[in-house]
Amino acid sequence: MATSSATRQCARLVLLMCLRVWPAGSEGTSISKDNDVILPYAEGHGPAHTHRHVRDYQLETHGSETYETWPASRHGGLPVAESTVFTADTPLGGGASRWVYGHVTVVRDPLRTLSVVEPGGPGGCETSPRVAVEQTASRVGCLYAQNAGFFNTTTDGCLGNVVSDGRLVRDSGGVQNAQFGIRRDGSLVFGYLSQEDVLDRSNPFVQLVSGVVWLLRNGEVYINQSLQAECKIVDMEVFRDFVDVLSARTVVGHDAEGNVVLFHVDGQTLRRGMNLWEVAEFLKSHGVINAINLDGGGSSSFVVNGTLASYPPDICTPDSRWRCARTVSTVLCVHQRRCEPADCSGHGDCVDGGCRCRRGWRGAACDALACRPAACGPHGVCTADGCVCAAGWRGKHCSEECSPGSFGAGCRHACVCFNGAACHHASGSCTCLPGFYGNFCEKVCPPGYYGLSCAQKCQCDDQGPCDPLTGSCSSISAAALNRAGLSLARKMFALWRQQHEETCSGQRFLTE
């Protein structure tokens, strides 16, 4: 990469040219004519070869693996990505050269900061087949974004395999185009995949997109092998022109540290830009290990914070004085780290890709209570506010009964018991001492009974009353005797009255 004054002057020139691009969404001249289209195939999209053909054709040094896997960077700092505008002097031979301009973006921690996005956002491959990169980037909050997969030029539909944030959007049915993907464990995948590889659920893809031509494999140019793997015989001439022609290009790769490298070069087919041989050599010289080519030509767009930062080759319609960004298919989106789930289960805030849990919650997704169920024992329930104790229990772990004199939920109720009775800590019911009964232990045992719950009969001579507490016949108090006498008198009068009514019905006596 050059840093001379000439380079800076060229960069300023590029900026001035970009200022003449009509803003996407403006009225009148915001639609591209799609006049700079480069297609790798003459008939349809994708090779007719099977995955077995790809595997059998490759060199013995690669064994049976038709793709390369590399551990992704786990760099947790900020910024999540760095993008550089580059200008390069590309030799043409005979001492001549040409300048090319573009962007190189290094993405750290790609598992959490890089996504394959459908056109316009989730569901776009079905509802919005083609959308400009800047519109998609604005809708989903991309820091940096560039176009990715190819689209059907007749129907505008997404082509190849598409997995977006863990959702399998489209399965190509095993078509052997070069693929870029990120698996759930964070590993980066480049190369040719069988349909079984694409659908594998043991370590599924969370991001996947199809390109055309595997440019670099393990640090070596792999274009010739890609010609054999991806091209049908009837397409060979078209395919070679696709590789050899100067044009705008879009590429994804990775470096030795596991950072994903996004590459974009401005161009216009046959007039400026780079061919794929030059792209491969450029990336190789800058430390890229594996790389695949994505949709190029007029589709090549690079966006920074929702603003187009590249110079599209397509002219606008109806005003050909301006250049317009083409509506495209999928997008590679670099974003801030996201939390899973995005709202931290409603119990926390997402900060740099990690959930910062609110009081009372814990876990990576803030979906577990902080108190832990075991901490509350058998008498409490975990909540966000800690242990909520059952009625009659208190303390941080609900392990203490209510203090004497109180009962119920939160121990907020005062006991109402008489004659020294105890109050149950949960229900508030009174446990009477021997000699008393009633809901509140307010009653003394009736004559002739004593003890706990007044369940025992007195054993005194002549059926005399006893002490209601102990059952003692000798310790009966005067008051108890008076009560006993009154009770006995009432019973006697009642008995006499009954007997008289039975024998002398209708007669009255003065003594009565």
C-alpha cells in the first residue's frame, strides 16, 4: 500500500468522484441501469459437477478435505473492525502501470461481529430480492458493509447457500461454488461443501454465503483448480473471461490471526479495476490465507456507517450524468458485538456484546435468578428480589421461624392468644395450655374435665370438680367450687323439672 503524496492525491480524486454519485433513495436518478454486469456462467448459475468430482480432482496434498477450516479471532477489544482506503500501483508490463483504489477491512471476533444479511434484512431473499447495500446496512446497523452473494439476473432471487445469523435461508442443493461460512464454534470455513456439510447440525453454520472462484487456498493461488471445480465445459470461455477481465471486485478472506478480511476494489469492466489473478496476488502479499470471490462488477459496493464509500460503475436512470449503486442480493455486515438474546432476556443491558445483568439476575443471557433455588431452602422461592419466604418464615435464606408473638407472611401479624397460649408461626392458630380451650384459649375447662384440650375427666369423689390444669381434687379453688356448684344446681333443677313434667303434667307447685 502506498503512502506518497501522489497516493493521497489519487485518494482525494476518488473522494471527489464519489461525491458525484447520486445518493441512494433520492428522487429522479437513484436507480442503476445494471449496465456493468459480469457473469461467470453462460448457462445458469453453478457447475454441474458433483462434490465427488471436486474431491477427486484436487491434489493429493489436500487429502479428502475440499474446504479449509481456520479458528476465528476472539479479540474482545474495540474497535471491532478497522477499514483502510488503499491505492495500489498495478504493473501492466513494459514499465507501464495503472492505479487501483479500494478498501480493506479487517474484522476481529467475526463470530460475534460479522453477519450475512439478506437484502433489506431478515426475510429479504423472499420479500425483497434486491436492495442497495447502503439501505440494508442502514436498516440493520452495519458499521461496514459490502455486497456478498450473486443473484439471479432474471428473477432477482438470492443464489447459492445462505445462512444468516443461524437461520438457513437457502440451500443450493449441493451446487459446488466456493463458500465462506462461520460455524457455531467460531471456526471459519472456505471452499467447497457437500450438501451434508451445509446441513450438518453437530456444529452448524451460523453464517454462510456462496461466491464463485476460490482465490487463495492455504496461502497459495487456487484459481486454476477452481476453474476445473466450478466450471462446466460449455462455460469455460465465459468463465475464463470472468476471471481475466478488469472489473470492480468484492472478496472475503482471512489472515493468520483468524481475522476476516473484506476486500473491495473500485472498477469498471474492461476499463479499470483488477482481474482475479491480480486480486489473489494482492491479497497473498498482504497476508491473506484463504479467500473467495464474491459478486463483482456493478454489484461491488462498500458502505461505511450507512453511507456509500465506493464509486459504482453503473450509470443512473434516467439521468446518465450520475453513477448509482446497484441493488444487490446478500450483504456482509460488520456490526458491534451482539448479545444473545439481543434484549438479554429482558433482565439486562447489552454492553459490547455481553449482557450486563440487572440486580437479581445472572448468566450469560441474564436468564437465571441470582439467588439460586437451593439457597432459599424448603421454605422460600427465588425471585429477582432474592428469597421470598413462605408464611411463618424469615431471614435471607428463609431458615428462621417468625419470632414469638408474630406469624404469617413476612411475620407481619400479631398473635391473639390468651392464658399463656402459644401462636403458630405460620397460621397464627393458638396452642392452648392444659386447662383451657377455644379458638383463642379464652375458655377454662368445664367442670368435670381438665388437662390438654380438656380431654380428661376428673376422678374426684362424688363426681366432684377438679383443678382444670392438673386434675387435682384437693387443690380446687373456691371460685372453681362456686362455678362447679352453680353448674351442678342448674343440672339438678333441669332434671327435677323434667321428672315433674312427666308425672304431674299441668300441676303447679309453689315450691317451683
